[in-house]
Amino acid sequence: MRFGNIILIVALCSFTAYYIYEPIPEEIEERWKLMLTNSFFRSLSHLADFSELIGLKDYMGVMYFITLAEKVVPVSDEHVKVTEEKFDGVEVVVYQPKQRGGDTELRRAVIYLHGGGWCLGSSRMSPYDLLARKMVTDLNAVVLSVEYRLAPAHHFPVPYEDVYCVVKHFLQKGVLARYSVDPGRIAVSGDSAGGNLAAAVSQQLQKDPGQQVQLKAQALLYPVLQALDLNTPSYQQNQDMPILPRTLMVRFWSEYFTSDKALFRAMMANTHNNPESSSLLKFVNWSAFLPETYHRKYNYSAPAVVQGVGGQAVGIDGPSQSFADPRASPLLVPDTALRSLPKAYILTSEYDVLRDDGIMYVTRLRAAGVEVTHEHYDTGFHGALMFTVWPTDFLIARRMTDNYVKWLKENL
């Protein structure tokens, strides 16, 4: 082999090792597997940036490849009956235990909302399909997985409204009877953006005076809960952490509200709050709601309040109105609105920009008298629970899944 070829191979190997290697904390299990997994996400993100820069395809359009790569056709098997239906015009995948002769027992039900930053994801992705089947078999439950519409094609509040319509439809006594569901044993659950939607639906349902059937539980998995302060200690500590760096989370938030890039730039600088949202900053003051152990070296500084975004005034109908809407940011409700909420399970991960959102909600719910189980994973990273399919299967994902399902079994 010629010397030049050897140099080229060494250089290529060195570049590959440099690209894959990231300074991931030693505490995280299976670090190299996470590095390899994240190198794919980073490569796709760079491709998406380039595609958007040259006007070929927008960023989220390229990132949607992640969703397509994991998509499956949900089908029935020997234990689970699967049907694809529409509830109030919204697509849902319904998983039910297969009927046995003489089985008349009413079942639990879990309404599950997938993650993906309101822009990506699908109930028909392999990890969600596997999770739904596990819940059906382990809990003898009916699982309703919602295929809500996504941003940027459908900005807030469309994804939320899709979910709320499905939940309201399902909670009708006649519909519950059709699926043999016990009206007193229903939970709403979701991960990441799905956790956001689950928390928002729980709040809005108990405000509806005509709602007869209420939820028994809410289970929020590393939920995103507020858009006002994107510089909490966890946003700072984990800004470059797999699988959700701060830049991507901020992009998800901005795309949820608008396609105006000025908002993304303002949110990156944490200068997107205006007088309409500033009065609610007290509800996300992490210095008051985070236990001291999570403060670390960080000092609280209230986000800046400006009259507009990107140098342009934002009217009452602009994105700033959405920042203050609890249907987008469930942390922004007063304590009185929390007191009648159903018992909660909240999962957080140490190495996750959203860690503090979940912990602040735990603090506020407990102070309001709500029964809360908080499961914090010191070695966890964002999205871990979904990494259950080879070759991106992680041991921590199985522990998270087992503990989550166990809680549902004991509390639903």
C-alpha cells in the first residue's frame, strides 16, 4: 500500500473518531453506543441545516426521516388486537387485549401521546408500537395512541386541539363501554412533547364543567412544560447533550408557534418574553422550585422582557400570546388550578435540557396537594425510554419502561 493511501486512511479514521466522540459524562451507561447513536442524529441535523440553507427542503422536513425510518404498520398478533380508527376526525391506533371466552371484566385504559417536539414522531413508530403492546399485555389495558397533526404544517394550538378532541371523544361513556373500559381507571401519558400535551389535557379537562368522566392518573415522561425560560440550569448544563441539545429544543419550540425565524433567534438568546408573558415568569422561577442540589453553579437571572421579537412588535395575536397559554406551557397556571389534578408520575433524566421543567412541576404539584411519584434517573438522557429497538437498544430504556409500567399497574 502506498504511503499516501495510508495517510488518507489514517486521516479518515481520525476524522470519523473525532466526529463520533463526544465528551459525554462518565456516569452515562453504554457511552459509546450513545455516541454512535447521536452521531447519526447530528449528521442528519447538519444535512437538514444545509438543505434549509440552500432552499432545498426545510429543516424539519429533513429531520422527519427519523420518523419514517422507524415507521411500522401496526398489526394484530396472538395477544393484541390492533385497529386504526378516527376519533372526532383524528387518527388513532387502538390496542386491545384479545377477548377470551366469557371475559366481561372492564379494563384500564392509557391514552398515549408520542414525543418528537410537536414536529416529528408518530404513533406508528416501532418503539411506540412495542410500548403499547407491553402495556396491553402487562396491564390488561386498552391503549389509545394518538396521531395528532404536526408542526410546522400545523402550528399551536392544532396538535393540542387534536389530542383534546380525541380524549373528549374517548371519555364518553358509550365509547368507553364499546371498548370495555372502566371509566374510573383511565390515564393520559406521553413522552417529551407528548408529556407536554398530556399535562395540558389533564389541566383543561378538569376545568370543563360538562366533563363527566375524569382521568385517574397522568404519567409524564421527561416532559417539556414551559417556553418562558430556556436558560434553566438543565438547559445550561446539557446544552450539547445527546439526544436533545438546547438548539434543537429551542427550534422545536419556535416551530411549534411560528415559521418566523426571528422567534428562533430570540428564543436562543432567551429574549423572547414580552409584557404579556413576563407576568407569568414567577411560575417558572427555578430558584424557587428547584431543590438546591440542582442549582449547582448557576445563579438565577430572570429572562429579559422586550417589547417585540426580532426587532418587530409582537401583537396580542402573535406567538407571544402562545408563550403565556397553559395549553402550550402547563407550568404557567396558578396553584389553585393544580389542586384538583389527578395523581401524577413524572420521569426526569439528569442529562436532559428538560430535567428542570419536570422537577419544577413535581414541586408545584406536591405543594398543591397532588399525589406525585417522581422517578429521577441520575444516568438518564433525553428520549432514553424510546431506545428499545436494536441496534439502538439501551439497558436504561428497559429499566425506565419496567418502572413506568409498574407504576401504572399499581396506580391505575
